[in-house]
Amino acid sequence: MRKMPTKLALLGTGAIGSYVAEHVCSGAAGKWDVVGVFDHNPESAERVGQMLGACVAHDVQHMLDLSPDVVLETATADAVRSYAKEVLDRGIDLIVLSSGALLDERLLTEMKQLALRTGAMIYVPSGAIGGIDLVRAAAASADSSIRIRTSKPPQGLADAPYVKNLDVNLDTQAVIFSGGVRDAIRGFPKNVNVAASLALAAHDPECLRIEVEVCPDLQHNMHSITLESVFGSAEIIVRSRPMKNNPRSSLLAALSCIALLKRLQQPLQVC
């Protein structure tokens, strides 16, 4: 029988990690004892550590030595690639917000094998979208297709490798990318984790097509999802405010982490 988790560690103390930390501190994310935090930015890690009364770890190994029940990753896909297997190898549950990293089939297979061996769990929050439940249900049958258009203001896309490498014009409204989810993640690693989460829920990255659109007049991030399956069809539009201190990150993504942390401590699970 799995016991209720109570000890938490934060891997990443940027905009989303800090927002989650504030809600953990207030009790809005459940009753958690944050035993450690780690970030490559020592100033943000120190600030969050002081807020929570948690140990500021000097590396991930030190953070894991503090014996958390759960590690919440809100850092980057590189952090998942670097540290996820070590977390799971110790039998510690892992929440992965940077879900694009999990489209690496070899990494995901190794992570799942470790989780099965140690009894750890891998959780992926819904992030900046809705409809994960629909996609997961539709995946029970064959021949589902998913299309998503992610629309963002220029400041939310300016640092993307795809934009920088091709010197993409962000001054006028246009679809600047159209293709598969793996190519999208490589080109927009901090912008389209939503597509990766949909693909993971569908158990088939190839069923998903994504468009990335720049909209100079847009004041929020928008995701338009169309799902076709044996049950019929669904259309979902999510308009999500970016975080005030990081236009690349969605406030809804932070809230999804808070909701998941709270759900992990509840006996009733609505799936």
C-alpha cells in the first residue's frame, strides 16, 4: 500500500517553481514539508528556500539525499534528461512539467523501467491546456487525430531556437511553424510542452500535428485543440495569461502543478 506523500523537493525555482512554492507555503497545494530546493540560479534557490524554510541543495544529489517523497521539476527539458533517472532510481516519485523531454523514446523507456523496478511514479501535469482527459479516453480506440494551434505574442517566442536560427519575423501575425510534435519541441522547447503532453496522453506522438502562430496583438497565450476519434469530435480553446515575470510561461501551467500536488494527497481521484 502506497502511503500518502508528504515530503517534497523542488527542482527549479524560476517563475513557475516560485509561484508553486508560494502556494505550498500558504497550504493551497496541500500539506507538504519541502525538504529541499535546487536551481542553477543560486539567488532564486536561496529566496525560495528561505520562503519555505527548506534546505538549499548544492546539487541534485544533495537534494535527493534529503529523502523527499516527490520531486517537482519545473526547470527545463535538459534538467529532466540530466536528473530524472537518478530520481526514479532512488524510488522517488517525479512530477515532470517539461514534458517535451519525454518524447525521447529511449529516455522515456529507461524512466519507465526504473519506475517499475523501484515502485516510483512519473506524473505529468496537464500544463497550460485542458482536454487531457478527452485525449486519454480517445486513445482507448484506434485512429484518433489531434491538431493544436499554439498562438503567442512575440515576446513569448523571441528566444525559441527555431525563431533565432531562421531569423523568423515576429512583427506580423502568421503561422511560423507547422509539423510534427518532435520537430516542434526541438524548435520551441519552452513553448510547446502542451503538445508533448497531448501526445503522451494519446500514447502516439505521430497522431498529433501542431501549428505555432505569432500574434503581435495578443495579450495572452492561446491553444486551440481539435480532436477527432471514434467517439466523435471535440474542440477546446484555452486562453491563458502568461506569468508576469516570464512571458514564455503560462500561469495555468503553474496552477496545474499546484492542483496535482493537492490531488496526490487526496483519497478521491477524479480521472
